[in-house]
Amino acid sequence: MGNRKCAPELLDTSYWPSVNIELLSQEELNRFNRCKNAVQAACDGIKSGEITKKFGVSSSLLSYYIKRCTRIASDGRLVGFRALVKGSERIEYTRTAESTNHGNRGAGLAGAFSQLLFRYEKSAAWLALKLEPNDERKVQPGSLNISGLHQKFLDQLKAEGCTDAEYPFVTKRCGYEAFAAFLNKSINEGNAALAVMKYGKSAAQAPGRNSGKIALLRPLYPFERVAYDEYELPNISTIEITTDDGNFSIPLSRSWFCPVVDFDCFAILGYSLSTAQNFNSGNLIQAFENSINPPPSVEHKFFDDLPHLSGQGLPGEIVPSVKGRRISILCLDNHLAHFSNSVLIGLRKKTGIAITYGKVHSWIERNVVERIFAILQRRLEKLASTTGSGSSDFRVNDPVGNAVKLRINLTQLNALIANIVRRYNAQRLPAIFGSTPNEKVAREWSDHARLQIVPKYLEEFVNDSKISIESKWVTVRGDRAVHRTPYIQLDNIPYTNDILRQSWNLIGKKLLVEIRNDYRTVLAFREDGTEFGKLSVSGAWALHPHTKEIRKEIFQLIRAGEFDARSSDPVLHYQDKLAREALKSNKSGRKPRLTSEANKLARAIQVDSGDDKSDLHYKVKSGILINEKPLKSSNRRNFFNPERK
């Protein structure tokens, strides 16, 4: 057996580089999972005979896989599970021989067309412009004439200096077959404009596009149809800022509660909270991801007096049979945030869910979420900082001032909402005949799970669904002639690591990067799906954690001249600027005011960096100077001067 010939420390698969399975086709994914499970079983000491019966991998093939997985790759790490991807180590063919001699039917001309485009750059640029116009011309559906375009391409080659003794003029049809194959390859690689030009508008229309009509289907079981909506919480919370003059409680604007609720059992499957002035598509993505893999329950000492209900919690953390269960249909309204690419493309591609929208300029029936909002309204009215049902509510009495006076912290409020949500799923509802939402979910799936024809999510996907992670293709840059080591660039900042600095052959190639919460590091994958490693920023941007949105706001301030672009720590300068602006609007003796800077500061210090930021406390760093724009004088004194002529 191959695992007996390897050192024990090499067989610890938890340290092996992984593979981004989203880049694999269904056939490749099935093969990869089968080989991966077989290799893991062999590393765990399972006999080869049992592995062959269970996974269909012979002993010799298993030994070959383990030998490949435990080799050292060019990046200095084990090859790991990357070795199980078919063709992952295959080198792209590049033709070096002259394309003058050929046999019957073009034999001996492999790679000649790619070599032709590399040699005649002007003709290649002309062809690229024709296939994907960049001069804002409207693409005509079904207007691609391959033979006519081929003739014009030959004229371009002639004008650039290609002779009759060179390819493609030495072939019988002047390379027409290779030209047509190049167009089909471009379409298969995602050239939407070329697909429309060849096949018409139907080629760009995704299957199953929603018509906006009300569906007649009604859910028979939980998780078949769910609704999502946003609700502005009627409360005011605070953030604590410390300066040399003492501690100050700064009020925050009202936050947003974004739940995913089931139509059949009325259970809250997942939710997210936003401290922004308005919600966005990221809140929807995060709420959906939390329904698949619920986050840990938020506990707080201030709510220990609330009695613990039996079975309280989200269904994904209470009901074992729910783990990995797919949601079939998601109902949304027509807010613009729900039409972003991360929802229309990313969420559907990663989860396989169907999305339905309500009619334009009309309400959509989502009584399940409205019921949740009504319950939250009643529960939060007991807080002294609530805004009630409106400004005319007699129970409202200076909510902003009470939040500052009583120091109602945002962390306490988040813990209270988490407690209310989990207790709701354990309360008996008349709408489901006295059962609790969690009881109905457990009863339905325990009795009829065998009738479910929709498969579950893979266990790897449930544990790390990566729904809220942004993926982006980037090009490796660098120049060996001037000793500019390879790197990638995201939002004006270069990323690299020790392996990429030595990978000169990757210059000009594509890498897929996964952007998580902390924008200082990204995880990179090659085009075949194998993991490349983590890429990091260096210098001042690596000192403090920040998100992609925070970096964009910092660059806007730099362009506006708020502070120097050569700052030693731009993230720290940004946080201090927000803290000073929030304090300026809430000086002692003034009535507390709501500011956008306070909410931005709360989001900035909530970035997951491994530090304890649970108290949402910020200390202003002394000695940091921020360039403020000078105020223009209005000359009011001269205007009211009686001696003024």
C-alpha cells in the first residue's frame, strides 16, 4: 500500500492544499469526490480491499494517487488534493516549429493558429475588436458571418506582411477550420457578445428567467419556499469612544434586521444585522449563508434572566435532519439591491436556488416576515431608546438621549435580537396548530425525508459554503526585464507572496481570488481549480484589518484631500477621522445627534481580525493629525459693519 511507504506526517490530509470545487464540472466533481474519499480512507488506515469495494479505486491506482498527493510541488508545499484534479499538471502546448509543412487535412499544424495570432499582433487585435466590440456599437443578434469575417481576417494578414508561403495560406482552405474552432472556443469560454452575434438573443438569456407572475405552487414541506425582507429596527444604540478627555457614548442610527423565513413552518432560518444607513445585497447573502450554516449563538450577561425555552435556536443548529437541506425557492421584492450580480448570478450559481420577484410597483404577499416584524416591534418597545411606531407614538420620549444616558450598547442590542429570534422558533404558534416552528421542521423531515427528491448540499459546502465570499479573476503582473516580481493588483494595492514572487511563468496568466471579510489577504486558485495559496498586501495597508468597502472610502478621502495618501497607517487615520467627526457633533452640552460617521466607525471596528471587539469600544489615537478642509470666510462682520460703504 502506498500509505505504508510514506512518512506518517505526510498523510495528515488536514494540511493538504484544497481545491475550489465550484470551478469543476459535474463529471469532474464526481470523480474528484470519489478519489478524495478513497485517498482519505487509505490515509486513515482502511484496507485497500474495502476501499475498492466502496469507491471503485483499485489498490495500484490508490497507491499512485497517494504518491502524487504526497509529492512536493513547485511552490514548496505538498501537492495534496490538487493532484486529484484531472489535467492539473498539464502544460499548455505552445508551437515553436514553423507552420509551412503539413500533411493531408492539416496534419502537423497543431497550435499553428495560436502561433499566427502571436506573430501578427495587429491582425489579432483587429479580430478581437470584431468579436467583442469596445466602441459602444450595438451587437446585432445572429449577424456573425464566419466565412466573410475569415476573408477580412486574411486581408488583414496580407496587409501586415503575411506571405503566401506561410500559414494559413499554405492550407487548402486557408485555415478556415482553425478559425471557426477559435470562435467556438471563445463562445465556450464565456464571450457573451460573440454568442449573441452567432446564435441570437436567446444565447444570452439565462434559463428559468422569472416572469414576475404570482406562483400557484404552495409549499408542502419546510425549506421548499422561503421569503426574505428587511426591517428597520425601532431602536437607538451607542458606541463608546475614549479620548484624553474621557469616555463618550455616541448614538448610532437605527440598524436593519434581515431574516430568511420559511412559508410552511414560519421558522426564521437565518438572519443578518446591518448598521449601515441602508441595506444592501450583502445582507441578503449573509442571511442566506447563516440559514445553511448558523453562526454561534450570541450570549450576553444582561439577558441571563430570560428563561431558556426548550428547543430554542435556528433550525440548522437544533434539528439534525435539517443540516445540508436545500432551499428550493426564494421570494424577494423588487428593491434594486436584490437585482445585483451577487444575487442574480452568484447566489443562484453557488446554491442552485430559484428566485422569484413580485410585480413592479406592487406589494408581494410575505405575511410570514410581516409577522416576525410585528413581534420584534412589540418586544423592542420595552427599550428606553426605541422610536416606537413613529414620531407621534406617545411611548417615545427622546430615544437618542435615553440611549446615550443609559449607554445602550450595540453589542447588547445584537444579543437581545439573537435571543428573541431563537426564542421565537421555540414558541407555539396558532398558525401551525400549536406547534413550534422547530417542532414542525423536525416532524416533517423525520417522517418524509425519504420523499425528498432534491439532494442535500455536500458536507464541505455546508461547513464552508463561501456564499458571502466574493470571487474575482485577476491577471498576474510583473516584468522580469526590470526585476518587477510577479504580483496581482486589487483596488490599487498589490498582493503577492513568496511563491508568486518566484513564479515568473505566471505573468499574464489568470488567478481566481476569494475576497473574504479582511481585505489584507485573499485566497488564490489557478485556472484548473487547484489552490495556489494566500496572497497578502504589504506596508501600511497590512497594519489593520479592513474590508473592501473601507478601502474604497479611504481612497475617496485621499482624493478629496482629507489626509495624506502617504499615511503611515491609512486605516487607523480613517478610524480616527470618523471618531473625531462623531465626537464633534456630540460635544457636551449639546443634544446628542445621529451621524453617519458613528455607524461607519462601528462597522470598521467590527471587522473580524481575531481581536476582542465585542464591546464596540474605540480609543482615539493621540498625535494623529488629519487635514481638514479650511472653511471659507463669509465676511459677516464686514457686512454688518455700520461704517461699511
